[in-house]
Amino acid sequence: MLPYVLTSAAVIVFFRRTRLDTRLWHTLIAPVASIVLLLGATSLPFNNFTVLIGASQGTALILEAVVVLVFLGGVALR
């Protein structure tokens, strides 16, 4: 889900830089709405992670930390 959020942000940046399309709905309102809704949908699994994996809070924190570290590792390698 997070790559979709980044794609929506990229749409905003692209059209602000190039001015290829000046329609407000296409270049700002829809992408911002998409970012807000996708972040909301992404937060649900993180808030209920222990229920999803059927483990304790400590195990869930370790797994969430691993996800964040892998993401940051990927960003660093780019």
C-alpha cells in the first residue's frame, strides 16, 4: 500500500513541476484524497497486527520493526 501512497505523491509533484495538466481535480484533489484514504487503509493492519498474526504484542513489535528496517534498507540501497 505504501508504494501507492508514494505514487500519488509523485503525481502531485510531477504536475506541479511540468504544468502539463492544470485541472485541479486531476493534479491535486484526487491524489491528496488518495493519499489520505490509502494511509487510513494502511493503518488498519498495523493497528490490529497482533490479531492478524495471532501472536503477542512483543512478537508483533519485532515483526513491525523488521518491516521498517527492510524498508529503510531498501531506501538506503537505492
